[in-house]
Amino acid sequence: MNPGEITVEFAPELRVFVGQRDGARIRIDGTSTLGHVVESLGVPLTEVGGLSVNGEAVATGHIPSGGERVVVAAVARPQPSAEPLRFLLDIHLGTLARRMRLLGIDAAYENPDIGDAALAARSAAESRVLLSRDRGLLRRREIYSGAYVYSHHPAEQLDDILSRFAPRLDPWTRCTSCNGVLRAAEREAVRAHLPGNTGRSYDSFAQCVDCGQTYWKGAHHARLDAIVADAMAKFA
């Protein structure tokens, strides 16, 4: 092997980022850290669970030398996380944000797009795990924590996040519109917010303490209840 090259092998979960470069020989410059090398191959460090060189664990700051064999592990599931566990989702994950809120998970969502710098700053200021499909965003050093969302499909995205972080589920306690907390409400207190004959057809209501959005078990409830039941069966 050329003295200026290393071999880098990735866990199966990470091969979506690297394609044919898994197991490839990578030329090094003698100054870049192993973390930088891994990122340059397309893998955000948020997705790396550990690094080993010739069978020994090393930190991302390790400076690789020619001839080393590097193995990059995926993040363990569930991933140890500090409490309280709070999330921040970028503009492309609106449906996932609403489903997480439906399960009582604190999921802030930025719409319209406020830009990568502002998202990263909010993640740091509020200690929120930043969820995104933008690898460049997840490489920003100032974020508190982050995770790549692997699927394009909301149902698969939700399963991915629940299996990775194992957040506490408390369905029907958050506003799916603004992420505020819901409280039980009397019919007369919310009557002005109800359309048509809703006030006479239903007798159980909740209202968001932040935005005032009113909720009841209408025609859409069965679909939402199915999402909740599926998540509770798999992850509660």
C-alpha cells in the first residue's frame, strides 16, 4: 500500500453516503483529522458511532498515518441522549414534525426557511437535536446535536427517529400546528372557534395554550389515531 493512503470501511448503515468508496484506499495529507476525512467522504459525524484504527478505538481528532485500516461504526440504537429530549426540524420535514407533535414530542419546526446559520444557532441556543436530510447543515460545528433523516417517506422517517432516540411518547398533548401544550377545554369556552354544528356533535375538546388552536375528535381522528397506535405498539 502507498504510505500516503489508508483504507476506510463503513458500517452497512453508512454506505448510503459513500457508495463505491466503502473499503477504498484514501490518500491522506498527514495533517487532516480522521473526522475530517470521514466527512470529506460524505458521512456527517452525527451518524458516526465510533472510529477504530487497526482494531483500536480512536477519537475524531486522530491524525491518520499511511497504511492504517479505519472502520467507521454507525450510531447505536437507541442513541444515548441528554434529557429533556427536544428536536428542531428543517423546512423539508414538516409532516414529520406534525407526527412527532401528535405523539407529544417537543418538535420545533422552522417554516419559512430561516437558513442554515439560524437553524444551527437555534439548535445550540435551545439544546435541540437538529433533524435534517441536508448533510451540509449537519456538518456545522455550532449545532447542539444532530441526526440525518434517512427516508423521504414520513412514516419511515418517524420510525427512524423513534427507534434512534426512544423519546417518551405522550400522545395528544401537543399542538400539531405550533408545538404548544394542549389543555382540556369546555365546549362553551371554545364554541367561538368551532365550525358549524361541531359544538353539538362533540363533547371532548382541547385547546393549545400558545396559539389557541382547538381540537376535537372529528372525521380526521381515525387516521391520526392509527399513526399513534402504530407508534405506541412499536416504541412505547
